[in-house]
Amino acid sequence: MAFHLTINYRGAPVIYEVIVQENNVYQLHLHSKNNAGDEYIPEKIIIRQKGKIWISDMDNYDELIDALTHEIIQFGSQT
């Protein structure tokens, strides 16, 4: 069973599947998006445990990164 992370992005849930790529490096692959319309959402995000988040697309995804960071902080505070 894979770990899924749900992000509230622009009022709609976006679900990424979290995969361990190597020690302290995680890949997030877009699993599903609901009610996000035709807006493009990056299909792959890479996170390093030291806090570096990388999206291969050239566009600006600050809002998505902020939503992702918020969700990770919320998850961390619950454990």
C-alpha cells in the first residue's frame, strides 16, 4: 500500500503518491486531482529531507509549494 498525501490547492484536493527514491529523497507522483478544472498541475515533485523541494517544470508553483509545505508541517505536528 502506497502513502498518499492530499493537498488543498486552489480549493480542490490534489493527491500525490509518495515514493521513497533514495535515502532522504522522496518523489511525489500525481495520483488524482478533483475539481481542479483544466489547470495543469505538476505530475512529479521531488523533496529532499533537508527541505529542498524541486519541480521540473519552469512555471512558478509557489502556491502549490506553500500548500505542500503546510500539509507536511500539519502532518509532522500530529506525530
